[in-house]
Amino acid sequence: MPDREHTSKHYEQQLRELKDKLLLMSHQAEQMISDAIRALVERKPSLAEEVIQRDDELDKLEIAIDNTCYEVLALEQPVARDLRFIATALKIVKDIERIGDIAVNIAERGLELIQEPELKRLVDLPIMADAAQKILKESLDAFVNSDADLAEKVITNDNIVDDLYEQIFRELLTYMLEDPRAISRAIKLIFIAKHLERVGDHSANIAEMVIFLVRGQDIRHATRLDRR
Amino acid sequence: MADSVKIDVSHANFFYGNNQALYDVSMRIRPQFVTALIGPSGCGKSTFLRSLNRMNDLIPNARLQGKVQLDGADIYSDNMDVIDLRRRVGMIFQRSNPFPMSIYDNVAYGVRVNGLAKKRVQLDQIVEKTLTAAALWEEVKDRLHRSAMSLSGGQQQRLCIARALAVEPEVILMDEPASALDPISTAKIEELIYNLKQNYTIIVVTHNMQQAARISDETGFFLTGRLVEFSETKKLFTAPAKRETEDYITGRFG
């Protein structure tokens, strides 16, 4: 639904800038995850290094977004949807920042793995990475478009990522059982899979906040109960 | 207590001559609650407020259709004693309007008129008690016989609240009680409202939405003579049910 504009143009502008910054930040985090996985699959250490460096910029954006939120809270006393937007921004900025950290962790494990011979051809991990990135992207699209239905879908689809993690974990376990020399590399791959699983969780968190933003309804505990 | 109602307004339509100011307004005001009424100028909130103690009776050609009940009794019925109604339902206005007499006499005025005190000692007690309840006693106890006009604006407003409290009302109507006051006096009035609700039912009209949010338990939003939304203040200011409410309280007046 199209929003009517605030009578105060300056306030309207401030909220729009905040949204733009969140979009920029989430786009960068998304790209970092995608590049970290690509660096591993295509064995490109320079790309992994680059991902690690890009995290600084994400951290700066996080601080800038936090500051804008505090300013709006102090100066404009937002209520209703505007208040929910600021609350959502303050929460999802943390999820996005964590996704950046996860990309760095994946890049670091990738750098270590690239120095050793390939344990196996990576098939399931890229599939899992795609699934995790897909729900991350959808959670952010849901935020941009205030689309609570898409957000609901993200929460459901987080299960797909969880299932893929279980599958990869079991497969790598068999490699470790067969050959103890595989243990170090297999564990690193399991870490990466676990990191991707966390990306799914953060995406689900973002999706939950989108539902709160749009509907004013806090579904966090209900969702957690459903998932069990 | 949970579901009890102090004032029950049902299907109220209000007219100033041919102009209709309220359209089918129904509202159940709960005892010992602060109820805030918000909305743009001309939305009918003050008309609504004044209809609760028949202040509108004084306006020629003004009339109300529908029902307003105080503790179950129709206040517009022929056997309602309007003087007694206005004692039970007191009113505080935007501009404080102390009488040009001493602080003491301002508070004692209604008590004397209504013959509520038999002896001087009793009157003294009522004056002290109500000035204390209005959070003014400490500031004026040494100059009770000085003119009320010597008080500051915020003090005058609290004096008017004391004057209203002296006749032991059950409901207090307030029309923009703090809009002409500085932030310190406003904070004192707001704190006072918060404390008074333990013993009274309070209905406040205000243009200051943050004030409505701070002081009230329930809020009604009026627009062009209609009650758009009436709900718990916490809910109304975080997740209002109606789009018109949302647009108004977030400042989308377009």
C-alpha cells in the first residue's frame, strides 16, 4: 500500500535516507556472502581477502544507521508505523552486521581450505549457499516492499536451509570416519555450512521484524513454537 | 471493575443549529482511567467533552441526540439535576480562570455554594486537602489569603483543579489543561493527572499527542465529527487499527 507522505518534509527525508542506508548495507552483506562462497568454490584467495576487508564499511554503516535512529527517536518522537520502522531498523541492522561477520568467517575458512587439496568436489555446499542467499534476499525484499506475505515465506523456507545443513553434516561425517586426514578440512566445511545455516536464521529474524513492521504483530515466540 | 463503565455514550449526534458536529459517537469511559481525546481542530472532541456535563446546554440551538449515561443514569433526562451533574462532573479549561479573590476563597467557593462544610474548621480542612491533592499546598500554604491572581500560570491552573476537586466530583473533564503552560508546569499537571486517576475518572482533550500518549490509559481519535478509533493508548500509538489514525498520529496530514 502506498504511504502518504509526512507533512514535515524534513522528517520524511530523514526516514527515506535511513531506509536507503539499510538497503545499501543489506546489499553489501548479501554480496559479501555470495563472494565468500565463490572464493571458496572457485579457489580465489584474492576474492576472499577482499570480502574480509569490506566488513569495515559494513560496520561503519551500522553505526551511521544506529545514530540516525537515535536522532529520529530523540527529535521526532515517532509513533505507530514510524516507531515500528525505527525499532525494525535498530534490530535488523544488527542481523545484517552479523551476516557480514559470517561472510568474513566463511572467507577465512575458505582461505585455509584453498591452501590444501580439495577434499571433494563441492556440490551441496553451493546449493546450500544458494538457498541461504535466496532467503536472505527475500527477507530484504520483504523489508523494502513491506511485504509480510513474502516474510512469512522466508520463515517457512528457513527449514530448507536447516535441512541442507543436516545433510551436509552427515555427509562430511562419513568422510571423517573413512579417513582421519580428512578431518581438518571436513570440519572447516562443516563450519562453513553452519555459518550458512546462521545466515538463514538471521534472514528469518529480519522476516519476523518485517511482519511486526507491517502488521504491528509480534510473531517471534509463536514462530519459534511452530518450528519445533 | 474490569468491565465497569463510568460514562456510557451511545449513538450521540450533536448539532449546532443545522450544523452537525458529532456523528453517531459511542464511547464507554471507564472509571479511574485517564481517557484522552485527540484529533485536529474542529473534529468534535471538545463538543463531545462538553456534552458530558451538559456545558453545551448554554449554547443556543445546540442539541444532542442519543444517550449519555453517568453511572447508568441518563444525564439528558428531565429529572437530572444539572447543577448536581456539574458538581459530579467538573471541568478544567485551557486558560486558567481563577476567581478574583484569595487563593483560599477560590477553593472554598464551591464548597460554600454547595453547603458542603458546616464549620470553619471543616472548610479549612477541605481547602488544605484539595490543595494538597492538586499538588499546590506546599507552594501556597503561607499565602492562602493573597489574591489568586498573584500565582503563576501553572499554579493558577492547579488552583483551578483544586477548586474543581473541592466539591468532590467523580469525573473531571479537561480541555487542553496544559497547552498554555511551560514544560515544568506541564509536567506537574501531567503528574497530577496521573495521581488523580486513583480517585477520579479523567477525560482530557489535547492537541499534544505525546501528552495524550504519556498520561492516558485509553485514547479516542476524532475526525470530522466521527470517533475513528478508541482503544488502549499503548496500542493506538504503536499499532493503530485504522489508517486515518495512523496518518494523523504519525504526522501525515496531507
